Amino acid sequence: MFKRKIYDKLLEWKNESDGHTALLVEGARRIGKSTVVEEFGKKEYESYILIDFAFAPQPVKDLFLDMSDLNYFFLQLQLQYHVDLVERKSLIIFDEVQFCPLARQAIKVLVKDHRYDYIETGSLISIKKNVQNILIPSEERKINMFPMDYEEFRWALGDNTTIPLLKKAYDAKISLGDAMSRKMMRDFRLYMLVGGMPQAVSEYITTNNFRKVDLVKRDILKLYDDDFKKIDPTGRISMLFDAIPAQLNKNASRYQVSSVLENERADSILELLAEMVNSKTVLISYRANDPNSGLSANKDLKLFKLFVGDTGLFTTLMFKDKDFTENEIYDKLLNDKLSANLGYLYENAIAQTLAANGNELFYHCWRKENSKHNYEIDFLITRKNKICPIEVKSSGYKTHISLDEFCRKFSSRILEKYIVYTKDLAKDADILYIPMYMASLL
């Protein structure tokens, strides 16, 4: 099993909660939720039961129809799974709990009983059909799980030193030198190509073959497409998802819904959009109408951009019209020699990085009075009741008109300003230039 940061959060929950809350681990499919939670059960408890509701026999699901006799309930579980449960020393895992909403509702009774600990895992948890007619338990604590971040990817490759050393350089604002920075950037592009889906990472480590890695990612994208069609049989969610690379490539100030779905507008697909976001397969960045420390209060629900939750999947989605993403394309991307403007690929990588660090995604665009020029800040984050604008640059980093105009307009609200780019760490006046491979340190 790959080392995952969420393991420490599971341990923190166990120690702090002492069985007074259940934990719901939510995230997109195939990001490794079940694997890490089962490993946690093996290492941190005397015994555990994992109920995979995607395959659980009907008699097990039927146990949740009547929770009035918990002694009978626990006896049946132990007989079914051949596991002895030890009071306050055992864990029961409800895996893929979206397939049995009654099990999720039962958490209230089970936590109150306090005999055992409970972890739920699932995808599409908040989709309407998976929550209707049940009472969502208040005893449930939610945490989001994401694909492997860049540090977890380095761990998987056996590298435990690079990120701590980069953090030291970042904290001290020390440049690495052009040669070392180029190597670090090549390593980061490898992560962008493979991505953070554990199956894809495992395939890369095992075969070192980009074609095989790409086939794994295509299988995952097909799985997502099947899920989308279950949520929305009309296929509109699938179309919105598939169009994400093209929409970002337009460099427009928003996702242009009408160019993907004829006769539709952003305000007419808000429910579909919510279903996409709830699937955890996409990241959404809203326009902040009045950028300040309370970004959430100023978001425009009709103006947004969409990113793919995993940049490795995004890379494959870019070339979905081909049977597979040829090794030649991967090689050129890895060595930064592909002729296409790939700014939107880097932008997706930074969106994923910011989201994995717990940041909601916001951007800001505007037009000056009596001007036809559009200005845009790619991302906004808040720190210490101030805002920090971030521009992502794959090239042309010496000019940053939008950042300059934004800082003039909102100077009193700004703590730091950043340009995330493909070169070495540098400082120019009051702008900090951060290489892509250090973006997780923001």
C-alpha cells in the first residue's frame, strides 16, 4: 500500500473522538479510500470488519432494516464475516456506503451504542438518490480524500527527501540553480502525466510504460463516464466533463456552458453542476465578485471554471479522441517539447494542488472602464484575513499586467502576491516567483 497523508487524519480522529463520532471518508472513485481505511483497521485495532456494500449479500443489507436489537445485529455480522469484535477495540468499516443508505442512517444508533468505532467510505455520497428518504446522522464527521499529491507521489517512487528539502529552500527563499530547477520541473511534469490515481502510479512503477499507464487512466475515465450516465442519463454531465480541457484552452473568463450544451446557460444547469462537484471528479473555481478575505460570501454561482480532480486524468482527457495517448506525446510533455500551449494543463495541476491543501478555489476577472481588455487572476487564496493573488504562467512570465492591475485595485487587501511558473524560485520587487514543484508549499 502506498503511504497516504490521510492515515494521520484517521489516527487523529480515532484518538480525539474515542468512538463518539463516525468518520466518513469521501472522495472520487479509485483514489484509494478503501485501501487506506482497511490498512488502518489492520494496524490500529485488534479486529475489524469491512462491509463492502457494492458486493455485500442481501442478508447483510437487510440487517439495517431494523436496528432495534443491536446484540442480534452484531452477532449476525460476526457470524457472516467470521470476525470476533472486541468492545472499544474493533472497527467496523462501511465501504461504498452509498449503496446502502440505511447503513449510513444507522450510524446514529451505532455511535450512541459506543461499542465499536465506525468508518464509512464512499463516492457519490451526496448525490440526491443516495440521501433521499434517510436521516443524515449528526454523529458523522466528514473528511475529503484526494488523489495522491506530489509528495505522496514522490513517496511512492521511494523519494522521502525531495519535498522536505524543497520546503527548507522555500522557507529560506533560496534558489536551487537553473540545472537543479530544470530537474525538479521534469520530475513534477512526470507527476502531471502519471497523476495521483494509485492504480496509474502502480502501473508506472511496475512497467515504466506510459502507454500502459494511459490505458489504466482511460479505464478510470470510462468508470466516471458510467457514473455520470447513472446520475444523468441524458449524457449532459459527460459532455460537460469531457469539454473541460477545451474550455480551459479557450482562456475564457468562465466555463461557456452554451458552447457545450446547446440552448443551456450556467443558471439552467446548477443542479447538474452540483452533481458533478458532489462526484468529487471535478474541482470548481468560482468567480469572486468582490475579492476579500470572505471569498465564499462573494462567489458568483453562474461564473465558474471546471478542472479535473486529477491532472493525470486531465492529460489523458486532453487526447481522448485518440485510441491512446502515444508515448511520443508523453515524452514530449515530459521534456517540455510539445508545441501546443499547455498553460491550461499547468493551471489544472495548481488547482489540484491548492484543493488538496484545503483551499476552496476562486478566481477574479474584470474589465477596466472604457477598456476592451479583460484582466484575470487565476486563483485567490486567503491568509491572515488578507488575500493572495496567484497567476499561473507556463511562459511569458516577465509580463504580469493582470496581477499588477489587481494589486493596484485592491492594494489594501493583499498580503502576498505570487506567480507560479516553470523556473527557479525568485523574488522580483514584491512578487514571489514560485516554481510549480513548490506550489504545495503555498
